[in-house]
Amino acid sequence: QQPVQSPQAVILREGEDAVINCSSSKALYSVHWYRQKHGEAPVFLMILLKGGEQKGHEKISASFNEKKQQSSLYLTASQLSYSGTYFCGTEAAGSEKLVFGKGTKLTVNP
Amino acid sequence: DGGITQSPKYLFRKEGQNVTLSCEQNLNHDAMYWYRQDPGQGLRLIYYSQIVNDFQKGDIAEGYSVSREKKESFPLTVTSAQKNPTAFYLCASSPRGTSGNYEQYFGPGTRLTVT
């Protein structure tokens, strides 16, 4: 079952912060985050494994709430290069595959 | 340079024709995946393979077929049975068969248009 991402779209000014959420109805083993620019391949951002860890580097980080089966991606002090569509991919416990959400379109304006 | 190549970038076909999309990787990855992307739908899994000569159906396998005769190659055939084949097709690979600990590397995609 496809995870639900929110919001569907967000528009920011450069320097503002954003949070993108990913929620699943299944018990999750891992959550992947990818960013895709228009017409290009998705690019890996990070993986969060079961255990509720938070990961990140510089201004992009993420958390995984195992009890709620939710993950959030945090973008702080956004840059123009952050524009794109962000996808979460979830792996259910016992599954061998990722199921991706419909994506969140992020637009960062000067 | 290591990576995933997909060819061609754009493909046009007439309705009723089968078409094969190429995917090659030189990353020595065990697992390979095919996704379909439609506007506003995210990435939907068509087929995946964790090892040579073995593959499994994904969530939307109807009208598609694959083969995995070599580790580096995972071609996708879109058959005439696929009701709505026009889409952006992405191939991906990962080092091991279980996706949890390993990121997926994506190819540049093939945009298929069927008229």
C-alpha cells in the first residue's frame, strides 16, 4: 500500500524551512528519501532504518517514528537547488521492495 | 564511470506493437528494478530481480515482461496487452537484494510514447 506524503506541494522563499511527512499503514523496516528534478532520475538522500533514528547532514535531515510508522524530512535554510519533487519509499517488514509515495513538489524561489 | 544506462531516452511506438526498453548497469549490483512514473503518481514498481535468472512481479506487472540472463542487464518489454503504456520508465539497481540497507541507483529513464 502506497505511503501518504504531505503536503503535496510547498512553495518557499530561499532561506525558509520545510517539513515533508511520509506515513504508512504498515509496520516498516526502512524509509528511503529521494529527490527528483524535472525530467531527471531520482537521487538518493538518505535511508532510515527501524529503530527510530534520526539522520542527516548539513541542512537536510530526517526522522523515523517507528511506533507511528511515520517519517519526516526536514529542510532548513532552503536553497534554490532544493527545488524538486521529494519521494519517500517505504519497505514493510518482511518485504523485498520499496513502495513510493506520490511525492511532494518543493519550489524554492529567490 | 560506473552507473546505469537506459536507452533510448525517447521512444515512440504505434499502438499494438511490443517494445523493449534497455537497462544496463556496471556497478556489479545484484538487484535491479523497473518503475513506471506517471504525473502525480510517484514511482510504481513493475518488476524486480534480486539475482540472475530470477525475477518477481511488482505492483503493476500486467502487460509487461522482463528477463535477467546477465547480472548487468535487465530489459523490460512493454507488450501490446498493456492498456496505457505511455509513461516515463525508470530502471534502478542496488547492491543487494533486500532494499532496506541499500540505496537504489536510478538510470536516466526512457520516455515512451505510444500513439
